[in-house]
Amino acid sequence: VCAGLAQYFMVNPLVVRLIFLALVLLPNFIGGFNHFPGTGIFHRHFDFTGLAVIAYVVLWIALPKREDAPTPIDTLDFGGALRGRKLFRDVDTGKVGGVAAGLAAYFRTDVVLVRVLFLLSAFLTFGSTIIIYIVLWVVVPEALTVSEKMQMRGDAVTLSGIDNNLRTSAFEADAATPAGSRSVGTFLEGAARNARPAVDFLGTAIRWAVGGLLILWGGSQLLGILMLLGAALSIIPFTAVEHTSNGFMFDDSFGATVRNLPPWGAVAGGLALGIPSLSLILLGLRLILRRPVLSRTASSVLLGLWLLGVIGSLAAGLQVARDFQAKGTYDTTLRLAPMPTKGIVLDSRNVEDHFEWVNLHVAPTDSGKAPFVEQEYRANGRTQEAARLTAQQSIVYHIEQRDSTITFDQGFLLKDNAPFRNQRLSLTLHLPLGKTYRLTPLFVEHLDDDDFTSGHRPEDDQSHRFRFTREGKFACLDCPPSDDDDDDSDNDEAVDVDVDGAKTQVRVNTDGAVPSVRISTSAPNFNTDPAHYGTARKSVGSGSEFSEIEASGLFRVQVRPG
């Protein structure tokens, strides 16, 4: 494909190949490259890597194949500074792969300048130039023959040209340097000759290191893909791939999701993901061995299998998507036993490896009724009826009542061999007014901040007592002020009294079924010891109730319980 485009546009095939590689690799290194500005429907995120691969495959299929096409050198002889010149890697004078030396010979510039530019760009682009250097190392061929070396320098490949090239090379090798620079030249030649083994060793070490990293990277990916494929085909159990060495864990949704795939879809996905990982291994071996590992036929077979895997994965994805096109809901109500006690404990039970959390909401009901739970099961399916049956039959969830304690599972599970259909469960807990509720920390995790009158949940790990208001919110009775502060309640009415510097605040809250009064006072500025005053006392019996105290005259009034 690239060679055909190069002949059509009269350019070097290597240029077209590098453009394709740039479209595949550069968007992953340059952030925001795939972002297309705009508003509304024109605000898009384009994947240039995928578009380049798809365009290559489409051209490969659509363009006819021509066996008698002229060689690229015949179409490139159109004059100019680079006339008759081809890009090769100059391994004779090169240090690491001969890429910089080949570019210097192609553009007729100093090789030191090219190497300095590569090093500077490697630091400025945080290593991205190293990837480009490796790509050029793999793509650009090596100048092995005399004709290729002459084409690399732009010399005419003729008998006289070859003879002149050999004579010039021999003359340059035997020519003496000028007397004025003899000592300097000898020193530089000796230094370069002594440093050549170290540089060659460094280049070989870098080549081996890059090849080893590619083999390790591709091998680890390929091993993981093979294990996932084995689990999808039921060759190995799902428990073998639930936990990985790096701490990543697949939950029950992994097995449920894989059960959606047909066996042929799993194989197609394995080919689509596994062959690129295998290509990394082969590329690493090629760098280490310095020769291709696979023949052209084997490479074509791998490419065909990868395309077959991509097409099969798309077909399997379309088949799975049909199982999610409709939504269904199953509603039921769980009636709990009446609780004559004034206090109710709401708790939650930790379910190991649960599939999904449960959405829990609270709502008030009359004080004389028993608590009840409205359950809404949701799922997707090929039809609405199939989705409703899946929601009804695939979810496992328990609510347990024991005396005055109601315990909810933290999350729900899927039944064995149940497929993933985006199952969800929502609960609405109706609680009677006029009772005191003790909420455990696990149960509080189910609630939102809006479910509390303070606007936030208790942050400690202790159970607290609450009353339930008509607005469907919990008001804490024993929380620290930082956890539940009713000062911000819209229904509170407060009166501030300042008597001789002693500040008193009376706050009346009417949120609940029974209004509450809270009195907060500062420390009195008079002696509160009863022995300091006379013997006159007024005590109110335990069965008596009063709403106000009247005192006339010069009195200091202090009310205390007991």
C-alpha cells in the first residue's frame, strides 16, 4: 500500500511508511492531539491511530495488486538535491544502528549534527524521539552492497562510478593529512579508534535492553490474554484470573460479562488482542538477533489472523449489544413484622465479592405502621419481557429481621451462571415516625449526606441514635456538634436572651412528629452554690409538668434537674 502511494505521488516509499507510523504512534505521545475543537455535535474526540489502521486496511482491500509495477527508483528520478538518493542505515560509520549516519549521508550533512539533534530532542520530548529512532532502526534498511552505499550517498550506480568510488575510498584511506594538523588528527583518530569498542558495546547493550523490554512487555500481555481466553472458554476456572500479581482483582462482573460472549467471539477477541502482543515479542527478538524472525508468508498469515480477529470481535460485540437494547423492571414489596419497641436498629452485612452496591433510600410512614421495603430490580435484555425476567431471576439479595434489628446486605450477588445484563437494585425503606433508630456505621455507608438534617453523615465509627423526621431525614440525638448541628435547620426557631452578661439560647425544632426544645446557656456570672443562699426551695415532683416559671422581684433563678 505504501509503495503504491509513493509511486502515485512520486515520493520515496519510506516517507509514506513514516507518515503512517506517525499517525499510529504520535497521537499516543502528544496529549490532546486527538481532540477536535468545536461545540455541540462538532465537539468530537477522533482516534487518528484507529483511522490510520482502518484506512490502510481499506486501501489494501480496495486497490488492485500490480506485479509489473516499476521499481521505486525509476519513479524517483525527477531531479533536485536528493536526486537518485535512497535512505539506508550506514552501519559502517554508525554507532547505534546507523540511523543518524544514514540520515547524514542522505541529506549530505555532518553526522555529529544529526546525533546532537537526536540527543537534544530526546531530552526536550521526554524520550519520544527514542521511539522514533527505534522505528527508523526497524523500518530503514541497512546498506549492505556497494550499490546501496552509493545510492545512500547519491552516487550513480555505474561501472565507472563504482570504480571511482573504490579508488576514492582507497585514496582517502591512504592520504596523508596536512603537516599542520597531523598531530591533532592523529590524536582524534586514536581517541575515536579507542572509544569505538565502548560505543559499540553501549549500542549493543541498548539494543538488547530495548529488545528485552519488548519481549517482557509483550510476553506478559500475551500470558494474561491467554489466561483470560482460557477462562472464557472454561478451560481454567475464573478464580485463576480473579487476582493478579500486581494487585488487580476481577470481581464477579468479570465472569458474568465473559458469559455474554459466544466461544467464537472469545477466540476472535483473543486473536485481536494477542497478535499485537506477539508482534512485540517478535520485534524484540528481531532487535536482539538483528534479523527477521518470521518470513513474509508467516507475517502475512499473522496479519490475516489479526484482521479476522478484529472482524470477529466486531461481530460478537454486535451480537452482545442486542442483549442490552431493552430495559425491564420488576417491583416487589417486603413487609416487615411490627415492632412494638420504641427503638429500632438498622444494620448492614458485608457481602464478600458482591456484584454491585444497592441504592438505598429512606421515606417516612405513619407512626402506627410497621416498616416495609419497596424493591426495584432492573436489568437489560433483548426484549422488555426478557429484561424483566432477568431482573427477577438473576439477582440474589437478603434483608433479615431479628427482633428489633433489620439487617441489609451491602450489595447483591448474581446467581450461578447468570449473564451480565447491567443488573441494578434500588430499595426504598419506609420507617415509622415516633421511634428512635440506632444506625450502625455500615448502614450509614448506604445513605447520602442529604439523608441527614445536618447535611452530612457521621464520620466516626460509632453507632448513633437518630430520630426520623417527616421530611425523610435522620436527626442525630447523641452526635458531637461537628457531626450533627441543627443550627442550620430551616424549621428551627431560636430566641437569644442576655441577662447581666449570661447568654441563654432557646431553640425549638419542629421537624419531627414531637417538637423538641434545646436550651444552651453560657456559664452564669453569679454563685450557683445552694448553700450560699437561704433555705427556701421549690421542688417539682417527677409526675408534674410545667412550661414556664414566673418570678417577680429581685431574684436570681437557676433551674436544674433532680
